[in-house]
Amino acid sequence: MIKEPLPAQAETAQQRFERILSQEPFEGLKAILQRITRDQEGLRDEVLRAATYEELVGRIGYKLTLTKQIHVQDCYSKMGLPGGIKAVLPYYDIPTQSSLPTLVNSDATLTTTAKGAAFFNGVLGELKKRLSAPA
């Protein structure tokens, strides 16, 4: 008697979102999003609704602020101070050889450079493209 293979369980939309977000091109974005929200299901919905990185951050409850440059080492000394920095997320993109740090601040703001904001806006666009592609 030949046994038929069991049908593979279909991947849920949430599982697909988490799998794609865990892929290499999205590591930096994932690190930022994990620091500003714990609601993974709600995050998927916000990613799909947001047109830009700044809008996504705003939908989660943070404001994106831009600065000319960020000295990552200096930021660590300001962590934990009242009204200071909650997290320093240094990110280095090897293909572009760019340092794109993000600071998560106690006042519900994210600080990055214009280059960092543009980079993560592009990453968000690619994530949305992959999520909307057929499975």
C-alpha cells in the first residue's frame, strides 16, 4: 500500500511576513521595528498600509527626526539617562559601504541621518514588493 504524502500546511500571512522580514536584506529594518513595537501582527498591517518609512514609524507611534551625522560611540554614553537614548542600533550596509545608525529615544522619536532614512525607505519598498508578490 502506497501512502499519499500529507498536504503541506499553508503558510499564514503572518508567518510569511515574519519569514520575509527575517531575510538578510531586511535585518536592519527588523532590528529597528523590534525595538519600537512588540505587536508583530499589527506591524504587518502597518507595513502594508505605510507608503514610506517615515509614515510607518509614525503609525507605530514614533516620530522620525533627522540629523546631519551620528557618532555611535558618543551615543552609548547617553543611554539610560532621563530623556536620553533607549537604544543605539548601528547598521552597516556592506553593498553600499554605508553606516546607517538609528537611535531609539525615550521621547518616542527615532533619530537617523537623511541617508539612513532614504535607505530604510528603500528597504521598506522592497519588503512591501516581496510581501505583495505571489507566494
